[in-house]
Amino acid sequence: MSAIKPETAERLGTLVEDFVGSSKDYYRKTFAYMMEAPGYRFTLNLAAALLGPIWFGARGLWSWFLGFLILETFAYVQIGKGLLGDLGREQRQRAEQIGETLDLRRQQIEAAEQSGASSLGALKRAAESLEGALANAQAAASQADAAGFWYVLFGLVVLVLLKFTQAAMANWTLEGQFTRWRSDSSVAHGWSAARTVVASVLFGGVAVMTMVKFAQPDAFAVLKAFPTNRNWRLNVGDGVQAAFDWTKVNGRGFFEGLTLGMRTLLDGIEIVLVQTPWPVVGLVIVLLAYLSAGARVAIFTGAALAYLGLLDFWEKAMTTIALLGAAALISITLGIPLGIYCARRPRAFAVVRPILDFMQSMPSFVYLIPVVAFIGAGKPAGVVATMIFGSPPVIRFTVLGLQQVPETVREAALAFGATPRYLLWRVDLPLAARTIMAGVNQTILMSLAMVVVASLIGAKGLGEDVLEALQYAAAGQGILAGLAILFCALILDRIVAGKRQ
């Protein structure tokens, strides 16, 4: 601090007092010492050591509060288990079970002795084994009960180390928050009574409930299991089922039209890929790879297609690509315009974004339930499920690409008289093309990832071979089919990515 001008030091001291709110002299001296050199400087804050996580919460350092809350709760759990816990409970329960079995064996021995059964010797040997197991369980229970002192000692050692760590870190973390507060007045500062109450309630509730649960598991039933009623789930499930049934009945025309459209598109693509002579299809794909990404990718594509053909995956691979092509075509055709609309209307994107989050977070298998309920099993259902799973990336990347277009470039175009349509087609989309194509690439690859899942509802293709390999534990055939799917993905990835990699 000696290198700082007196008026600057005085100004910093005033800011420190305004920031801390309490113990102003202590923090003014402490911060002055810490600011003499960059980085961490060792100090001890006794208030932080005594209050622990509550101090950090009261100061608005909630991330540190959470970390120390978890660690101190762990220490209190060890102390609680040592003082109040029934450490030998599990072993005593095991001993009781063994004792019940032993009593039964003894009754069987008495009956065998009276009847002269030939199983008497085996029963006696079983009883002797059970007596040994009973003695071991009782000894283990006694040892566990005697370990309470060590639990308490371990918990106290952990607690002392935590208190020292909290005291050593408190001023450093608070000084860092002071630095942020100087540039952003909205950063939490001062000693807040409201934050103190919240931190105290959270710390007390978490520590006490956790300690009681581990020390006395049967003390409060509400801590063992979430209070619920199975009938609630059944009633909600019946309500969801009723909603599905109503939608299916009243939207029959829509779903039949959707199925017909999907089937028509899929059949058209399959005619091109499956019924066209394989040399023609292979040659076109290799030429497309050459024109898009160059000779190396074309050679790789040719080798991958040879793998598909020689191992009898050709037809199923083309069926898979047809299903993927139909789903990706629809996803891209709808996704890019929707992304353009959302990029220019933030309020619309605020509505669409949670839907995209839901679509990407939902497990892929769960998509099959409503799809099968509304459309039925088969290839059209596979196309719809694949489309839902794969469409979010192209929408998100389109929005991202357009939002990253420099505003200065758009302003320059507008200054030269560009119309909104010209601005979109000649400025925004060309500059965002790389990002949008990355979204298209991700949509294609994510759609291909649904191939195996879609085979569960009759989508056929290469996923069917993988599914059969899982059912019959045919590891070799499953690996070969998986490699076929991998090669399809790599071919499409290289063609779409082109020479921009």
C-alpha cells in the first residue's frame, strides 16, 4: 500500500468501509495489507472460523457457502454417528436373522433325532456353521459399537481443519468480491441480516437433518423416503393417457395425413437409393464426395461403400440413409426458416428455446411413446422420432450464426440502401453460412444416432442388425453392423462439411 498515493489510499479505505458495512477498521487494515502484493496473502478471520458457512452466506459468497456447507455437514455427520449412532445396527440385524435360522435348524435336529432321519448329520453341520456365523456377527456388532470414539475424533479433526481453512480463505474471497463490487455495484456487499437468516436456516436444516438421518435412520420416517402416494402417479398417468386418447381421436385426420406424407417422401428416397443399380448409387456418392471435399474423402467414401457392399449391408445401409435423409430434409427445411425468424425476434426465441431444451434433454427412447401412440409403428414413426431428436441443432446454430453477424456490417449495408430481403440473402446468410452448415451437420449426425432406437418401432435398416445382435449376444455381427452405421455417418459428415474443415 506504500506505493499508493495517500489520497488514493484514503479513497480505497473509504470504499472498503462502504463495502464491508461492519468491522470497518479490521477490514480496512486487512485489505490494505492484502493489496500490497498481488495474489493470495495469508490472513485469519476469526468470525468466519466461528460462524463457518453462515459467514460466507451473510457476505453474499454463496458458492463458498455451499462448498463449506457440504464439508461441515460431513464432519457433523461423523460426530453425530459417533455420539448418537447405532453403529452395530446392521450387524445386529444380521445376527438376529442368523439366530432365527439357527433356532429353526435346532428344531429340525430335534425332529430328526426323534425320527432317526438320515439328514441329522447334515443338519448338525449346518447348525455349527450358523453358530459360527452368529458369533462373528455379534463380534462385528460389538466392534462397530466400540468405533464411536474414532468417528467423533475423525469428525472433530475434519471440523477443525475446515474452520482453519474458512478463516484463512475468508478475507481473500471477500477482497475478491470487493474488487468486483468496485466495477459492478450490484455485487453483494455489506453484512446483510436477511442473508444471515437464510444462511443460518439452510445450514441448520441441512446439517441437522443429515446428521439425524445417518445417526438414527429410523427416528423420522419422513427423512427416509419422500412422502408420496402411489395413487397420485396412477391418477396422473390416467390423465395423460386420456389426453393422448382424445388427441388421437380428434386429430386422426392430421396424423393420417402426416403418416401418408412421411411414407410418400420415404418411398421416393428409397426408390432412388435402393432400387437404382448399386454401381450408379455408389458412383454418384463418390463423385459427390470428390466435388464436396476432395480426392481423399472420395477414396475413403469408396472404401466405406465397398465395406457396406461386401459384407451384405448395402440395402440396409441405403434404407437407413433414406430414413435419415427424409428426417434431415424435413428438419433442415423447417429448422433454418424457424431459426431465421427466432434470430430476428428475441421474444419468439424465448418461447422456442425451452421447447428445444426439452427436445434435446428428453431421452431418445421416450420419444417413441407418443410417436407410436399417435402414428403407430413403422418407418413413418421412425422418421418423426428422428426428426424430433435431430432438429434442435440446426435451429440453434442458425440463430447463433445470425446473431454473430457484425452489426457494423449490417449497418453499412443498410446505409447503402439494402432492403430487408437483400440484407438477409446477401449479408446475413453468407456471413452465417459456416455456423448454419455446422448446425446442418449436427442435425444429420444426431439423426443418424436415432437409427438403432428407431429400429425398435419397425424403422428397419442397420439398426435392426444391431438390435438383433443385442438380443442374441452376437458380438461379432453387432460390431460389424455398428461399423456400417459409423461409415454412413462419416460419409455424410465429410460430404456436408466439405472443404471447410
